[in-house]
Amino acid sequence: MRAVSHGLPLKAGVRAGPAEVAAITSGVEGAQPVLFLHGFPTHGFLWRHVLHELGDEVHGLAPDLLGLGDTVVSPYEDFTAPMQAELLLEWLDHLGLDRVAVVAHDQGGAVAQQLVANHPERVSHLALIDVVAYDNWPVPVMAQVMRLARTPGLDVVAYALDLPKRVAHNARIGFARGVRDSSLMTPEVVDEYLRPLTTVEGRERARRFLLAGDNRFTLECLPGLRAFPGPALVVWGAEDVFLSPSWGLRLVEDLPGAERLELLAFCGHLVPEERPVELAGLIRGLLARPPTLTAA
């Protein structure tokens, strides 16, 4: 099934472990399977333009991570990056996929690094796009959000004082900062990103996703990144206001299969939203490189 180019892509749910994993799929079965991982506060919707550009060249899989989007799971499950990686492997097993290319953005990068470090045999190619890595997270604005997330009863207070409109307004400003061209983040697009947060349970899942974040989960992956022999790609928006491109340069040095940093001029943090055509082309080039026979 091809991801739609207009309107909202449809998501299918597949049971894996404690979750009903919601995902957008595209392309045709039998094509190169590619796993697309999003960050916070987005979901699989982030990849719709890239999936459309790649069309039937790949079998695209864009799941909603635990705690975000439309994946149904108890708010009291383990939302850490290692757990996310293990659940995704179980999900891929259900789909009959032994090995996939992995493309990750933002906090999805922490999950991708866990996959590469602990299960390299399951990853044929790796693309990291403006990702959390090393100890570069949480960035200051997210650290502030995480402090608020630890405040008991804050959500109840917010609703009692009729603050959701203010929260949504601030979220829209945050999305606008994620791109150089703020006109791309239309009210309809931002509404779709915020939609899963309109319920109490959705906000509680997202809160616990935030609190599960810890840079030790990326720092511990460094030996695995350095040992990964497969083709790799590192892409960064030159005007990312959240994560400096210098982190991309460091990743290129630590990934043997990365040839250079692909720096996209006049582009912010949300590369899949802002430059999907160029990004799809870079992913296409990555997939054209032969994978190693085994990634032990």
C-alpha cells in the first residue's frame, strides 16, 4: 500500500508485546524493507512525504513509538529506548522481516542506535537524521518540559485553568522553530501532530515517554556504532536550532560506513517535513550501497 500524498495516511495496528503498534506502510512487499523512526512530539505522520517520494522502491514501515502517536499501550509500560527497540524487533518478527534498513530522526535515533548496538544482524543500512546522540539530550527546552512533566497533577491544573489553548499555541511555536520555512507547518499539520495529545491518556503516555529519556541509552551505544560495518548515512539541517550539526560530524567519525555529513542548507530540525525530496534521494543512494553479508 502506498502512503497517500494528501490527506491523512492510514495506520494499521499489529499486536506486539504489550502494545498495539500503529504504523503507516507504503510500497510493496518484497521491496527493500525500511523502518522509519520518529522522535518527540511527532509520530509516523512525519514520514509521509518521504514515503511518497520513495514510492514502490521500498517497503516503508513508519510505526508510532510507544508513548506517542496512535500506538495503544498502557501508560505504565517501559518506554525507554532499549524497550522500544526490543518491541520493534518483536513487531518486525510478526511481519516476517528479519533484516531492515533503519532511518531515524530525533529521539527515534536513540532507538535506532540501540538496534545497531545490540542487534546489528537485524540492520542492513542505517540513516541518522538530526538525531539525539552521545550526551546531547535533553536539549534545554526539552529539559524544561521534562521538569514540568515531573510535577504531579500539572495536567489537571492546566485543564482547570483552561490552559490547553496556551499549551497548543506554545506547541505551534515549537513546531515553527523546527523548520526554516514556518509556512510548512500549517495548522492542519500541527493539529495532526497534537491530536494524540488531546486525551488525558495520550498526554500521560507522552509524559512518561519524556521521563523515560536518558542520554545513557545513547552513550552506551557508542561501541556498537563504531563496530557497525553496514552502509550508513548522516544527514543534518544546517539551521537546526535544537541539535547542532557538529553532532552529525561526530557521528560520521564514529560510523565506519558513513562517508560524509550530508548538510542541508536553509533547513531546520524537521528535515522530513522541510526537505523530503532531497532526503528521499539520499536514502535512495544509501540503499543502493550493498549491505555487508552479516553485521556481527
